[in-house]
Amino acid sequence: MTAQSRPIGFWLKLVDRLIDDRFITVLEEHGVTRRQWQLLNVLSAGEADVARLDAAVAPFIEGAEGESSVEHLTELIESGWVGATQGGYEITERGSVAFGRLSEVVSQLRDDLGSDVDEADYDTTLRTLEAMARNLGWRED
């Protein structure tokens, strides 16, 4: 089969799986899971409650099976990277340092992902995928 004869679903699922696999490998080398990275990313912008954290990671967790961001926070709290507050959770100073190091790793991974793709083509791909998602009923709300 040629690239042109494969449907978009093939490429979307393949790239999604490859991105997941690479993120999992790279982040686990640094002692965090992908879900923990996502939670740290949200908390790096400020304190958040469980509802906000759940919404931020919803595309990546199995909410229908009862999975919640809380179970992914436990290890971050135990490591001293996240602290519980009266209104939810916040990243600690120690967590901010770790997040900074992880951000560099993730940035390099993202650069590697698009290294052979022209910037204009990458932007077009993102706009196209967003349009397709909206055509299928997705709304950013």
C-alpha cells in the first residue's frame, strides 16, 4: 500500500500511538507518567481543583471506567512535587524545578516530532485536523 492509498484514520491512529509510546518512554526515563506530566503542566499555571484537572486530562484518561486525575496526583504529592491546598492542588517549588527540566525534554521531543515537516505544512495539518474534529461535532468548551 502507498501512503496515499491509506485512509486518514490509519495515519491518525498510527501517529497517535507512536506519540504516546515515545512520550511514555521519555517521561518514564525521568520518573513520571504522561498523565502526571499533563497534571504538572496544568498546575504550572496555578492552583487547580479536581474538576479542572479532570477536564484538562479528560482526553487521556478512562473517565468512563472511573479513572480520575486524583489517582495520578498521589505519587506527585508523595514526591513533594504537588501539594494539596484548601481549593485543590498546586505545584510546589520542588515540583516547579522538576517541571522545568521535564519541559525541556518534552520540548525536544516535540521538536523531533516535526523535524522533517515544513512549518507551514505543520500549521496546515493542525488547522485541518481541528476542522475535521469540528465537522464531527467537537467543540472547545
